[in-house]
Amino acid sequence: MDRTVWLVTGGAGFIGGNFVLEAVRRGVRVVNLDALTYAGNLDTLASLEGHPDHVFVHGDIGDRALVARLLAEHRPQAIVNFAAESHVDRSIDGPAAFVQTNVVGTLALLEAARDYWKSLEGAAKDAFRFLHVSTDEVYGSLGETGRFTEETPYAPNSPYSASKAASDHLVRAFHHTYGLPTLTTNCSNNYGPYQFPEKLIPLMIAKAVAGEPLPVYGDGGNVRDWLYVGDHCAAIRAVLERGRVGETYNVGGDAERRNLEVVRAICALLDARRPRADGASRETQITFVADRPGHDRRYAIDASKIKRELGWAPTVTFEEGLARTVDWYLDNQAWVKRVLDGSYRLERIGVAA
């Protein structure tokens, strides 16, 4: 039986890095292409240094020649595309980078994948898959009730979500126009080890430990559905292995929480694990700040399709996952310090209106 080989793009980032670590552990040979922008971090992949099943390539998904060479050389059975600019606040300050990577870069990757797929024959051509990892933010914002389904019309509200929506449409178009066997996943908010500290949960952990104010946007009532990164990686594997070609699958954690609830839960975990010297709760560090421009009020995922068709369901509760995450960051402060290399120092970004 031929060895399983996957080309993973963005595999030094948060979700991609977790996916690569687990794939290699499971015996998959991974060719890992990452541009190593600010959120890409080789420290995440340190345990794979010298591993024969992990080939790291520093490069851009928009480099057609490089991608074509990697495909011809390694002959992967699948491409899993995590590569993306992914932070809403950064997209407010600099939307052009998001269009360049998420739209133009994805287009170049799709063209290379299409040409490679057309060169395959027989069983290899039938088995090939292009899996595009996207976000629930493409659907816009919900009211107090309801959930996003795979049929929810796209209504992106930030430059980030607009760029991801465009990339989703390109993936769909390449399937319907060229027959490329694509799959798309739209996930809710991920959290867990190796997440860049600008995102809510690691940011609050870092600031709380440092004794700094914990900035909560608006009234803290914005709702997100939280998905532990390990569960997300399992969902992607399920879609890759058993998903129907051309289909989209929503992936959610069944864990809706208001932002203020999340921050308070982090404070309680840290109070128990690393009490402040003055004995006060870290909740006293919570500070309400002006809301993010265009801040979507509520996201919630209906993941019944992937549960029904592929048998996937989240296995980690929010309480368990958050405790694991807090413990990981407390135990890996050296990783956090190396990530905070001077280009980002936990300051607020994305305040432009």
C-alpha cells in the first residue's frame, strides 16, 4: 500500500501546527509549506526536528513554481490548506495582506492543485482531495437565536471574513468548473495549545499572568461557539477521509459562551493555579474597552451534517479544554516569550474605523 502523503499549507500556524503534529504521530508523511509570517512559528514544530516524515518548506502558497515542484516531487494524495491571514483586528488595520494571501494565494494554490490533479491517472486521480479550511465568520452575524448551517447565505462583515468568503467561493468554483475534488470546512472559534497570543484566550492568559488589565470589548456580550483545536483536527481528518467531494461541512464545538464568561473562567482557573500575591481575584483586572469596529454579535454553528454523515462530534467540553489550555500556557512560557518577538507586544490592534 502506498504511503500516505499530504501537502499541508500553513502548517506552522496554530491549527495547522496542531494538525501536522497529530498527522505525523499517526504515520502520515507531511510536506509542510509555510511562509512564516508573524503567526507562523517553527517552535511549534520543534518536536518534529529531524523526523523523516516531516518535510518543512519555507515558502508562499502564491508561489506557483514552488508549489508545482513540491507536488511533482512528493506526489501527495491530498492538499490541506490552512494558510491564511486570520485575525479580524489585523484585517481592519491592513486589509490588503488578507486579500493577497487568502484570495490571490488560494487561487494560485488551486491552479497548481488543478494542474497536478489532471496529471494523475486511475486510482490516484480518484483518491486525490483538496481540503480548504475556512471559518464561520463568512456567514456574518446571528441574533439571539439560530445557528449557521451549510446553506446559510454568506454575509461577511470584516475584511478578514470577506477574504475567506472569496477563497471559499474560488474553491467551489474550481470544483464545479474544473472538477477538482474539493472539500471545505467552516469552523467556529478554535482554542488550545500553540495559539498566537493576540487571540482572546491566550491574550487573556498572558495579560492576567503579567498583572495587566484584561480588555473586554464593548459589554462583553458577544457570543462565540468554542472548539478545542484537537477536536477540529479530528474533524478535518474525518472530512478528508470520508467527506463527499464538493461538499461543505460546518465544524462546531457545541460550546456557546459570551466573551465575558470566557474571561471570567480564565480568571478562576488562574486564581486556583497561580494566585495573585495580594490574594485578589484576577477578575479585578477586567477592563471594558471600546468595541471593535463592526464587531459581529453572535456566531453559532450547526454541526449536525458532519455528525450525521461522518460520525464526528466534539469530545472535549469547553471547561475541560479551557483548563488544558491554561495549563499548557503556564507550562510553556518559554514558547510564549519567543513568539512575542517585538512585532507584537499584546497591544490592542484593529481600532481603525
